[in-house]
Amino acid sequence: MNLLNLFKIAYKALLLNKTRAFLTMLGIVIGISSVIAMVSLGQSSSQSINNQISTMGTNLIMVMRASQRQGGVNVGSTNVQTLTVNDVEAIRSQAKYISAISPLVNVSGQLVNGSNNWPGSVQGGNAELISIRKYKVASGTNFTETDVRNSAKVCIVGETVVKNLFTNGESPLGKMIRFNKIPFKIIGVLESKGQNQMGQDQDDVVIAPYTTVQKRIAAITYIHMIMASASSEETASLATQEIETILHDTHKLRADEQNDFDVRTQQEMLEMMNSVSGFLTVLLSAIASISLLVGGIGIMNIMYVTVTERIKEIGLRMAIGAKNRDILLQFLCESIILSLIGGILGILLGLLLSYGASIGLNWPFIASVPAIGISFLVCAATGIFFGWYPAKKAASLDPINALRYE
């Protein structure tokens, strides 16, 4: 029998029971749409992470205080005082692959302007911190190295701070705000950057000279972190090695002694986040794929029912010359049609769901072509695998017994 005619006969047979055919396809639709949505959202989240990290600079290098151990117990790095301004100057003078470097001192507290107040923090750095963090000054100006040397009480603020401290919409430039009773003059406002991938508001920031934060607020001589920019993304690993070597010498550590600092790059963070995102995508896709198995079992069940209902029809076809192969192919075509139509609907639903979720989460929409192609092949394979045995049962019926079946 012609293959095209087989598909026509199978399609017309399915139309006789539209509701049952739809309910049979529903498991395939749900399974395919879930897999498509999970893969698409996984790739969208990875791309969003890449975009967010890129806004911070892919060549960003962070030097942090290492965690301290007491009696074999990790007590964290809060009270560790291993990083100083001398380390910054040593790296600046000796490193070849560093284009900018800044100390960082961070203090949390209450920001006050008149009757308005806002819980926030002040980040202390030098004049290069703005460029290292990929911030841009929208209005006003950055503080200078002279301000750093003089421990000037000046600062640059983000949009979130402006909105909460200057509720009447007035310009904050030149105005005074207080942080833990210390007055600061606003000399610049940063361009808005929005939230990062961790949900942190990048506009809720106040940046001031690190010497001001050290002496006038925190009353410390050490620094919390060193932030630097490699000369390029390609030289980030070389710059990291340079920094480790320089600080190992500066801190007078023995060759067999563990570093009292940690050097991390954005590339490491990117790889870690992508690894976690990829693992979750695979895990969720595997869970979603279970519904495909359920859908396939549903197809097998319905095809068994169909064979039982149409035993007389099968006997009649055999009596007028239909071969076992023709009966086998007819029921197999019905199973494949159910799977393919369900797969197409599932792909469309999955793309629609992932698009809506991407819009809601403000992620880039990515349609995974390999996932769509694989899903389509899985649909065909599901139809063949789960439809084969019922079709084989139909083809093996004895025509005389089939015609006598009641």
C-alpha cells in the first residue's frame, strides 16, 4: 500500500475520535513543552549571567582576604587584616598586565538627608574604582587623587540613593548628606545599571575616597579588598598569576605556606555560574522528560484500545487483501501522527512559555534549535516505540477470528 494513503487512512481514523486523540497527545504536548521551556530558560539565564558579568568587566580581578582557621575551624575572613594599601602600590609598580587598580573599603550604615534616610553602604576606593567597576558618571564629576590624599568628605551616589534621599526630585549635586553622622558632599551621580544576576541593586551605592572611609568612618588601617582590571580579557590569567606572586613576596610567605589572600576573576565566576545553571537545566529537563514517558505509555494504552475496538475492521481489511505489513503500518502511522502532532504543539507551547518567562524575568529570549530538533526526533521515536507492539498485535490477528469477534 502507498505510504501516503496509509497516513491518510490513519489520519481519518484519528478524526473519528478527536477528543480521545487530543487527550492522548496531551502527555506528549506537556512533556515536549516542558523540555523546550527548561532548555530555553536555562540558556537564557546563562546569557543573562554573561551579560551581567560583562557589565562589571570580564577582565575584573578581585583580591580578597582569605578565610581564617582556628583549631581546624573556618571562622571566616571578617576580622582578617592581611591586605593593605602597600599591597596595592606593590601590584601597581610591579605588575605588567594590570591597567587599573584600587583598594576597596566597605562600611554599612544609615544615609540621611533632612527627614529622609536610607540604609546603605559606602564603598571607599581611589579615582580608578569607577572605571574598574564599569560605572559611568551621568552628572557631576569623579573625585580626584587629591581628594584621596586629603581624605576629602566627598562622594558619588547611585540612582537608588538619589531617589530615596531626594524625594522632591531636586538635583543632589553639591548637596550634603550624612553617613553615620559624617557629612559628605555629593559631587557626582552615576548612570543607572539596574540589578545584577544575584538580584542586588547596583544603583544602591555610595563611592567615596578610601582614605575618608578608613580614617573618618571605619577607623582602620587595612583594606577589605583590592579590585583591579587586567589590560585585556586574554591577559586576565597572567595578571592573576602576577598578583599572586607579588603578594606572596610582599606578605613574606614561605614557599610551602598557604596564601593569606584569595585572587578571583570574573571568568571564574562566569564558569561557576554557567556550571550551576547548566546542571539545573539538565536536572529540570530530565524531570520534565518523565512526562514524555507517561505520554508514550498513554499512546500505547490508547492504541491497545483502538486495536480492540477495530478488530472487525482489521479482519475485513485482511479479507479483501490487506497484508499483515499493511495493518502494521496503518496502526503505526496512527501512533506516529499522534506523537508528531503532539510534538509540534508541544514545541509551540514550550517556545511560548519560555518567551513569556523571559519577558517576565527580563532575560534574553533564546530558542534552542538543537533542543527543538531533538524534541521532534524524540516524538517520532516515541510514536514508533510505543505504537509498535499494539500495531504488531493488530497485524498478527487471524482474519477469520477477527470477523467473528463480537
